[in-house]
Amino acid sequence: MTRIRDEDTEVENDIDNNSMLAAEPWRIRETAFDPASAFLHETLFTLGNGWIGLRGTPDEGTAGAAGRTLEGTYLNGFYDTEPIRYPENAYGLARVNEFMLNVPNAKRVAAVVDGERFALDSGRVVAYERTLDLKTGLVVRTVEWETRGGKRLRIASRRLVAFERKHVAALEYAVTPLNFAGTVRIVADIDADVTNLQAGDDPRVGSALTGAALIETGREIGARDVLLLQRTRHSGFTLATATECVVSGAPAVRVEPAGLGHAFEADLAEGATFTLHKYIAYASSRDMAPDACGPHARAELAAACAAGFDALAREQAAYLSGFWNEADVSIAGDDALQQGVRFNQFHLLQSVGRDGRTNIAAKGVTGEGYEGHYFWDTEIYVFPFFLFSRPEIARALLQYRYNGLPKARERARQMAHTKGALYPWRTIAGEECSAYFPAGTAQYHINADVAYSIRLYLLATDDFDFMAAQGAEIVLETARIWTGIGSYDRQGRFCINTVTGPDEYTAIVNNNTYTNAMARMHMTFAADVAERLRAERPADFARIAAAIGLDDAEIGAWRAASAAMLLPYDEALGIHAQDDSFLAKQPWDFANTPSENYPLLLHYHPLVIYRHQVCKQADVVLALLLLSNEFSLEDKRRDFDFYERVTTHDSSLSSCIFSIVANEIGDRRKAYDYFMETARLDLDNTHANTQYGVHTAAMAGTWLGVAYGFAGMRLDGAGLRFAPTLPDQWTGYRFKVQVRGALLDVAVDAAGTDYRLLRGERMSFAHGGTPIELDAQRAHIRMETSQ
């Protein structure tokens, strides 16, 4: 028995840390079916493409222990709504919740012999293997199964969700009789009787929805194809789910309708293989007009069928080859860690929206935790990984924020700001969905987090076209909020009061150091952007200024507030206080807090936590990383030591940040220990709740831990720089970064670091303070480790 200890949930359960998966660098593989682990493995074997997510349940349907399984199919950003009901109401509280839906399961396929339907929890499983191949993007399963009557079958299947075709998934299902000749039936249908996971007492696990959220509006069943049309109850979206089947390997196949699908029957010789290819398409009115959904789904199916499964598989492998060629993080000396790092990168890729209308949910497309909401986790944790490996995806994530500006402006007005935009803490389509405002709406730092990602994007790409078209408007509109909520005290210091920082165990405080430091960066950047835009793109500046009513006085106000910003600092301790009151609070009694009382939020009233000196996650320490050049090394050491003592790391966002800063201050042991808490969090189920979905921010934190942590990479106004170290447990590591169209390979071993320019005319950076410039003539340099 283990106890879940995480921000997501805490329940007693019998899902142990995952020991069934061998440490293989390019795949995860299970060699036995264990019902007790099925719930967890459904998450791990999920396939997605940034929009569609198919949980890794068996082709035939769920087969876990009773109550320990979840048949989930998700569409990133496809949601319904429900009113938030408050027993005690107040003006400006969030009114509508948006929640991701569990949509019809179109992948269901099952073999039937003598009326007995194949299932992993019936008959006898003689042999079993399932793999998720990170190079090909396919889940491949082979089972030998014996019916109650002694007939033995081999059932081999391959599954993919197409990266190159947003609306398409496909399945190959091949059945071979091994010890008999006779009739084999394959039933392929759509299971539309699905519901969302009930949250119970913990709304972070699922939703409060009861019953089906989708209403059927039509169905068409053809000779081998099905089209199901539905609409949501409240959000007004249309969904088309379509399938088409192609069979081969049998001379004469009989076909008949079977529910929302078909049964294909053939008489087979012993050893003959009967194969069904099922092509799946989902289309919704979030992407197109409602009446276009059905025709679009059919067109996608026609194109997929014409290509065939093998072509789709080659297309998938080619896409992933391009991804790994530029994004792979290679670690020598630890296969289990290597597997974890690549597994995390793969899940980030298949969870992130790439269309400018969707983002990346806290659980990706693997589960219903946090109701499919997007958080500031994207900008601070996930965004850098894509920026330096797939900058076009990073740009799409910023476009999502641009598309959310109208809702952010509405929220600002609700919060009594006469101008500007205020981004939500948790959302799907732009509405603030947090019913608990002290830990939600009060996190004003989200505006600065978005601006920070835009600033980093500009530094990494020099894409000023994006700034002129979209980025500047985001930065300028969100910067206005700081002068709207901030004020000068009697000493002339600019203060920001009554906010919540990243640490959710400390709410509604004055002068949160992280918030103030990020707001200072934000306002300075906004003023810089306005002045550059006016100088280089006067027409664009005039257009934006006129649209939002920006004048020189406001730009000057940002400069003045930035210069006068208050960052609480305790001279006696030599540390940055997390806020004005943090150091005056009674320290939490860690020595007498039972281990089963973590996470604290599930065992203590919020006010009990708020009045104590205790942190859920990195707060000041996160500022030390993001604004690294604004803090001295000695301040970083003292801040780290102090906040380490009072941080529970109840959030999975925390350990990776502590790892990176530990590296910077020279504590290599702690850096490695904190890194390892993050790197295999989901594969090993160390928080015992991965069955509800992966932790996408922590997954991205693994990449940050390598690049920002061990390699000491920073990109800011001072330029790109590295300060590599090698953990004692590794013999080397390697990763690549894209900056301004150039691709740099960084390879670290015990003797030094190799830098290779793989693409681009030149790249300038620093290694441990030494300036380096690589170009086509000098594309490689070796920097030896100083003894």
C-alpha cells in the first residue's frame, strides 16, 4: 500500500511504484498483463497528437480491477461548461467552469470465437507483450489467448494517433487461429456510452459532471463505415466521430451491423491471419462550422484509408525522427533515467496543442485531472522545452494567449481594472475557471509569466514580426495591470498588495517577491517593446497604441514603477522574504507532522496553512532561476538554504526548480537528488497518482533540469551562456538547442564539453564566462574541464 502524496489527490490505494517496466532507452514494455497495474499503464501507454488522446486501454475495452480503470478518449480543448455554484456569493467570482470531455471510444475492436469474446480478464492468456516505441510512436501488443473450449488465438495489434493528421487515429488488429480451423469474428464498433471520471471529494481528480455530457444528434452506418454526430449540452459544440474498416487475409468475409459498428466474419484455416484496419477521425466545431464536422471527418477517413496503415506508420516514424534529431536528450550511464527523459519528452510532444487555439493541460491528453485545464505551468515549465527544440510549437502556444486576449480583457474589467488584460489561473477557452480565488485569481503573476515567455521567445528567435502582429499587444495590455493594482508607499517604493505568488500555501499577501520581481521585468520589457516598435515599426505602433489607448505617460509610468519596485529583503538573515509577512509567521511544525498528513492542503484548513511559515513549492527559488542575473550568488545560496527548510514539495512543480538552483550554487548532491525526484515521476509512479494522468509540467522540468541545471544554460539580455557540470552518476550527456535559426549540439563528458554548430551561419554564446562564436568555417570547439 502506498499513499498518494501530491497536489493532485491523496487516497489509499494498491498501485505500487511501477516495477513492471524494464529500463529500455527507446521504449516502455510490459511482458505480462496485471489487472492491478492496468489503471496506471493506461496512462503510460496513452497515445496522442496534441489534439486526440487515446488512453492505453486494451483494444477490446477496459480490463483493470473493478473500479481501477478508466476508458478515456480526449480531445484537447474540446469541453463543456457548467455554472459554478457558490453557497455564499460575491461579486467577480468565476461563474462558469470549462471541463474536458471523455468522448466516444472509437478504437474498440474485439475477436470472437464460438460466441466467446476475447478479453484479457477472461479465458487464459498464454503469452503477452505490449510496447510503446518512442521512435515510431506506435503501441504494439501481441497476445496468445486460449478460449474456455481450448481454442488458441494469436491477436496482434498496432495503434497510432497521427502527428501529421490532426483528426486521425488508426488501429491494425490481426487474428490468427493457432490450433484450429474455423470461424473467427471481429467486432469493430464505437462505444458512445462513456462518462467523465467523478471527482468525489477531490475535484482535482475529475469533474462534478454526472451522466453523459454529449447528446446524440444523428448517426449513419454504411457498409463498413460509421458516422456519429453529437453536441455538448451547454457549450454548444458539435462533435463528429467517424470510423471506417478495411479487412484482408480472408477469401470471403461476411459483414453485418453490430451496434455502432460492424461484425466481420471469416472462415480461416489454421495459421491464417485475418486482419482488420480501423481508421478513426474526430472533428469538432471548435475547428470548423458545425455542419462541416461530418464531411470533414469522412474526408479525413478517406485520405487515411487511401494511404493505408503502413503508410501512416511510416509517416509517424518520419515525423518522430525529425523530432528526436533535434530534441533528444541523451544520457550515458543510466538506462532507466534515459528512458524516463525520453518518455517525458514524448508525452510533452503528444500533449501540446499546435494550432494556436489549444494549449497543454496539466495532465496532457492522458487523463481528466484538473478537468483538462491549462495553467501558467505552460509558460514557465513547458514553453522553454518547445522553444529550444520546436520553436514553431512555442509560437503556437503564444498565439493561444493572443487569442485569449478578449477574455483576459473581460476578466480585467470584472476585477475593476478600467484597462488592460488579466489572464486566468486555470482555463480552457479563456474564462477563469477557479472557484477558489485566493489561490486562483489572486495569482496576478500569470500576466508576467506570459510576458516572460514572450521575452524569452524574442531573445531565442528574434521574431519581431510576431511581436508586431501579436506579441506586443499581449505584453502591453498585461503590463497595464501592474500600475492598476500597485501603488507607492510613503518611502516612494512601488508595492503590489493582496496577491498570491506561485506558493499556494501562502495566499493574499503584500509584496510577494516573485510577483514583484516578475512585474518589474514585465514593465521594463513592455516599455522596451513599445519603444522598439515605435522606432522600427511605426505603423504597427500607431495601430496598437490607437487600439488600446496607449500614451507616453503610461510607458513612463512603467519605467518609474520598475525602478522603484519593492523586493522584501531581510538584512539580518540576508535573504529575500517571500512577502512582507512571511518571516513574521510561526514556522510549521515539521517534526510533529505525520507523514500521512502530506500534502498539507488535504489535512488542514487553508487558514491554518496560510498563517504558518511553510511553502508548497518553489516561489522565491523560482525567481532566482527565471531572473538569474538579478540576484547575487551569495543571495541565491542563502535564499536556497532558507526556503529548502520550509518547503514541502507537495507540488510536483517544485523539485526540478530546486535542482536547477542547487546546481547553480554548487550543491551537486542536492541537485541530482531533486532531479531524480522529477525525471521518472510518472514512469515509476512515485507520487502514486499517475493513473489519473501524467504531470506535464514536471515532465518538462526534466528537460529544464538537464539544460538549465547541469548544463547551466541561460538566455537573457546578456546573451546565451552555459556552465556545464557532469553528475558523478553519468559518463556524459548531450542535448541540442535552437537559437535564432541555428542548431547547437552540446555534449558534456568528464573531460569537457563539445559544442557543434549543426545548422545556421553562426552562433555566439559563452562557456563559463569565455565568449565563443561558431560559424560554417569553425563549427566545432572543445572546452576542457578545468581541474
